Amino acid sequence: MITVKAPRPPCSSGFFHHIECGPSPSPSPERLGFARLRGTNVAGLYRGRRSVLLRGVGSKPIKAKENGGASLIDDWFKPIKASDTDDGAAAFSGKNLHQMSNVGKSTNIMWQDCPIQKQDRQQLLQQKGCVIWLTGLSGSALVGKSSIACALSRSLHSKGKLSYILDGDNIRHGLNHDLSFRAEDRSENIRRIGEVAKLFADAGVICITSLISPYRKDRDSCRALLPKGDFIEVFIDVPLHVCEARDPKGLYKLARAGKIKGFTGIDDPYEPPCNCEIILQQKGSDCQTPSDMAQIVISYLEENGYLQA
């Protein structure tokens, strides 16, 4: 059995700064070791003929003996048996070391559970947390994927449902401002957004992502982060020539002129989903409004029980 002995703390610093310590010929409360804490007589909380019991903040009862002032601190910091401690300290005995893990460059980390779980938060919100992943070429909706995301969020809000949008451009203003549009940075961009979206879904929120996310493997990796059914991939299926004809931001024109490199659909590929949950199609001049497209997603959520706990 491993025993850990904590060192005796100096009375002149930290928690003990305002505590009078030391032996005394008189067993008066004021000189029993922990006599006054910021002017409060804590020794008088309970008296006995042979001992005084004090209860420290967040600690077990402290037995203060009358015949030795210095031993009072020793009693407080009595030897700790690893087998008697909680899980956080159980590592002393080698217990639960299997919970320690190395993830990427992070070493010796341990997952901490909370008694309030996803189902509790969903019950509170009366909805099911999930990720709605909008993907498609730039300009693939009448005024963009962001407009569909906003229309969807507005419709959910009107129904009393909590949602949050992770917009590709917005995320690059903060969390992902250090990433370029090179292939490797695009993958990292999606990975980070996927991890954030997973947290929102775990919080019971309906998280809507709006970004091109051109590579199938990156989207599939985000899907794998969540429990089955919590990732709803929505493919906005619009031909390239239709997107280029719209070109609401003028980006296709710049890409064709060689002023933008690595532009999806021009000199960088877009890989359409193979097994998405929803396909929103637009062909030619027959265009649906963002609200119309959002309603298709709302119908899917209602039919599959996402809008109730």
C-alpha cells in the first residue's frame, strides 16, 4: 500500500496566513493551533474534555489535541491512503490508469464525465441535438448556403427550438483565421468545425454548418465524430454552370481570371456526397427560395423526431 505524506504548511503564507499556530501552556481556544481564522474563533465550534473537533472547508473532521500545538497541523495532513481517495487521486495506487490517454500531441490526459448528460439537456430543451451539415459549391443556392442556414435557423426559432449556425466565413474570422485555402488547411478547417459542431450537438443544440467542405473524406470524418443519426448531411445539388452564372460574390470570375487559386469547381475539385440524408436540387431558372429549401429540412427533422425530446 502506498502512503503519501503531505508537507507541513507554513503558517505565514497562503491559507494559514491569518492563523495563530504553536504550542501554549494554556489550552485556551485561542492557542489550540487553529484558534482564529480572520478574527473568527473557530475552535469554539465544539468542545470536549480531551479534544476539539474542527471541520475544515471541504475536508474531513480535524481532531485538535490539547497537548501539542504543532501536531494539530499534522493531524490535518495525516497520511493519505491511495485506496481511500476518489478517482482523481487513485492514480497513486495505479488504479484507473487505463483511463489516462495520449491524443495527438496531448499526453497523460483523462476524460472527465459529468452527471448531467446529453439526454438531460435534450429533455430540458425538448429537442434532439444534431448537426445539419450544408455542403455544396459556392453560389449553389439562390443567394448562398448561408441564406438557407439562416432561413432554417429562423424557422426553428419560430418553433421554439434552439439552433446555432457555424458559417464557414464567420469561423475563419476567429477560430480558423490561421488557415489558408490549401488542401491541407481546408481539411483542418473542416476538422475543427466538426469538433465544435459535435460539442453543440452534445449540448442538445441543433447545429447548422454552412460551408463548401469539398472533400468527401473530411465530411465523413465529421460524421464519424457523432453517434449514428446525429449527423444530417444536406447536399445542395446545383450544376457548376448554374453556380458560375449566378456568381453572387464575383469569385468565379476572379478564379477564371487566375486571380484566385485553388477555387472549388475551377482548379480544385468538389466531391459530392454518396450517402447524404437530404438532397436539395436546383436546375436552370427554376429556383426555390431559401425558405422553401429550409422547409424541406424542417420536414425531415419533424418526421425523424428531432424536434422533440
